[in-house]
Amino acid sequence: MTNPRKTAIITGASSGFGATFAETLAKDGWNLILTGRRTDNLTKQKQRIAMHYQVSVQTFTADLSNNDDLVGFLSVIDKYTNIELLINNAGFGLIGNYFKNDFSDA
């Protein structure tokens, strides 16, 4: 964990914008720590990036809304000293009029 390259954490990296952010940063030589809820997608993302770029990619399957998963992820990233960027792409969405949605179960 003493790689002098810059390291970025990307949450929600198993698909969509998170996967695109990972690809873009890998092209620029960033090492990556990727987290998301879908292990298979994270594994494919890691393999694809490793095939095309000379960067380190670590993955951690987690639902960051789950306290145990969050604590586990924090213990993993605590070992790194050169994290310079966080792209917090994890989240959820509701359908409908924002002001009429019930957020009590969210």
C-alpha cells in the first residue's frame, strides 16, 4: 500500500456512472478502490481495467447503507495512505414527484 500513484475511491462502482468514473481514472493512471453491491460486476470491472491499464484495482463488495458493510469498508481503506479522491456515487432513487415521495423508509 505504498504505491506512489494517486488512489481514488469510487462508491457505486459496479455499474453506470461509477464504472465510467473508474475507467476514466484508470486511463489517467490512478489506482482504484472500488465498492458496490454487485460482486460479479466489480470483478468484471477489475478484470477489464487490469487488462487495459497498468494500475492497481482493489474491490470491496458492500452496501454502504448497511452499518456492518460500512465499518468493514472503512477498515479496508484505513490501510491506505495515498487516497486523494473520493467519488461518492453510491445512492438510491425514488420514482415520482420529489415533494410527494415518502422518505420514511429510505
